[in-house]
Amino acid sequence: MKITVIGTGYVGLVSGACLAEVGNNVLCLDLDEHKIRILEDGGIPIHEPGLLEIVRRNVAAGRLQFTTDVERAARWGEFQFIAVGTPPDEDGSADLQYVVAAARSIGRHMDGYRVVVDKSTVPVGTADRVRAAIAEQLAARGLDLPFAVVSNPEFLKEGAAVEDFMRPDRIIVGADDERAIDLMRTLYAPFQRSRERLLIMDIRSAELTKYAANAMLATRISFMNELANLAELLGADIEQVRQGIGSDPRIGWHFLYPGCGYGGSCFPKDVQALQRTARDAGMELQVLAAVENANDSQKRVLARKIVARFGEQLAGRHFALWGLAFKPNTDDMREAPSRVLLDELFRRGATVCAYDPVAISEAQRIFGNESRLTYASSPMAALAGADALAIVTEWKEFRSPDFTALRCALKQPVVFDGRNLYEPKMILAAGIEYHAIGRTGAS
């Protein structure tokens, strides 16, 4: 099958590469010439485990191509996947200008039947706007070409996006056109050979499903963070509480790990966008307002602990920071807790040396020539001369450090763990003062 994917970000590039991997002929369009140049030179513009190998393999096989030519892209694929960004607008709503622009470009150049697939995360009603934009362009051309608009939200986790696409737990298709539904079944057949994973529903329900899923996961995270803060006040251990509630099959184990808040490109903007959608419909989502407020507060939990230990004024203090990305296996720092912590430390006069396996280049882009921030080539190198260590990303290489070497490297053996990586008894036995999130026994 011939497929066009509009947008080469996380969703577009992963989707295009994985669709090519199962034998389709895919053309990825992006107006960013720099991105396309990177891809044509054999690289990828994002960090995503396993993606580079798939891209190179399918480019070599001739199944995956890249272009900045809008007309070529619109004429290429019977499937037109829209996978462009939907950044938050000033009022919290999703900015759909790129989605609508993509739809117009399809209508302006298409030359036959098209299944236009909304892959971007979009609010309820977007399919209607996409359909209207295409119809408007066709009318301007004096054409009456058939097309269908389908909602096919993505459920890809950054850091595991390739695995999620190749082995999905569900594939949501919102459509009201039988021909389009049959084509979507054929397209996704290679990804569900062991069992049926395709869920067909109406378009608006599919659009809402994506927001509902992310909002539910964000709610679990904020709820656990609130419980962890309460556990500290009550002298309880949140890890034991987690095991106690996670073993209940009605609750389960996923997204029950407390920490220093969620970030990334999805949860923050999707929670805001869903609240905006509800307001436009005349309703306030009170639970999600609390989720967002709790997360904003939780991103400052490590700064509060550092201030409680070292005082409000941190001039002359130097801290080591392990982790910059909002989660492991990505270089994405959008809405990352590390950014909030760094801003808080800088505001109080501190300096920081940071280490992250892949996100240092992104941090340099964000912070520019910030003189108070330096970078280390290894976790241990970041510790030199630091008054304390703060951990904000749960990279695997941080899980089993040499605690003796860690203690000796720090000026003061103090660790602020925003991801609860260590057992308090073990790290305290090594002579290190330990401040975790809701853990009994931590200092």
C-alpha cells in the first residue's frame, strides 16, 4: 500500500517507519528542510530506541522516502496520515493550525480517493474541520473527488514507541465510512496476527479516547504523588502502600510510582486541552484541574527538600543533577521536572553540573549560555565538588551506583531522589543522607 505521512516528529516518523517495516511504500513529508536533510543523510532528528535501524533498513529497501514536496505527498498515498504537532495555545486548547493546513494541502493536490487519517492528538470535532478544509479546497478546484476522514489516535510511549507501534495493545479507529474501515483493517492486519486488536467506533468517541487515556494516566500519577507527600507527614512508606494497592486487580500496577511530577509533550498539554474542551461544552472537569495543580506543585518537591536542608539562599552552593529528560530513553525535555528544579536552584543563586545519557544537547539548546549550568560526561564526573546530588530521571545506569564512591565524591553525602531509585536502608547504611519521595527511613 502507498502511504503518505505528514510530519516527521515522534508520531509521524515512528508511524511511517513501522508501516514501511511491514512492506508498505511510505513517503514522509515535512516542511522543515533541516529534518528532511538529516533523514536523507541517514540520521534521525529525535532519540528513540530502535528507530534509527528501522529507518535505515527501509530506506535501503526503497520502502521509505522523505520529501518537502507537498504536491508529491498529496498525490502519493491512498492513505494520508496527518501527524503534525498540536501545541497548546495560550488558553490551553490544542492549536490546530498545522492539522488544518495539512488537510488543505491534501485537498489542494489530491488526484483520487483518499483515506485521511488524523494521527495527531486532536480535540473532539477535529475530523469535521479536516473534512471541511479538504472539501473547500476540492470545491475551489471544481472537483468532487471521494475521500474519508478517520480518527486513529496514537498510544506511543516515548522511549518505547517502536515496540508500541509494532505490538499494540489496541488500535482505535474512528470512522463512519465502510470503505475506509475495510482499508484500515487491511493496513493494520500485520500488527494483529495473534489476536484482534482493532476497535471500531464513531469518530468523536475515538478523538475523546486519546485524551481520556492520557488524562487517566496523569490522574494516577498525581494521585500517587499526593499520597507520597501524605505518607511523609504520617510516617508511612509509600512503597509499601503502592504494593498494597497495586495488588488489587481493580487498580493494577501501572503508573503507581510517585516522583517529582510528570512532563513531556503529551500529558501536560492533553490534560489542559481536555479541560478546555469541557469548558467549551459548558462543563468544568474538577478532577483534572486538581491533577494539573498537583503536578505543578510536585515538580517543585525536590527544590522544597533542598531548601529545607540547605536554606532559602543557595549562593555558593553547587549541586549535581542526574537526569535532564522528562523520562528515560528519550532526549525530550518538554515540561520536564528538571527544568523546574534548575530554575528554582538558579533563582536562589546555586550552580549545577548535570549529566544525562542523551539529553545534554537538548539542554544546551534550551539553556544556551547559562553560566550557572555545566555538563558532565558521566554520572560520577557530575558529583565533583557538589554539596548534594539530585536525581530527576530514572535512567537504568543510575539504579546501582557505587555508593562508597558517590559518598566520597560529594562534599556532603546528601542525595535528593526524585524517582525513589534506592532502598533507604541500603543507601543510609553507606553513610549517605537520603531524601526520597514518601519513603519511611529516608532522612
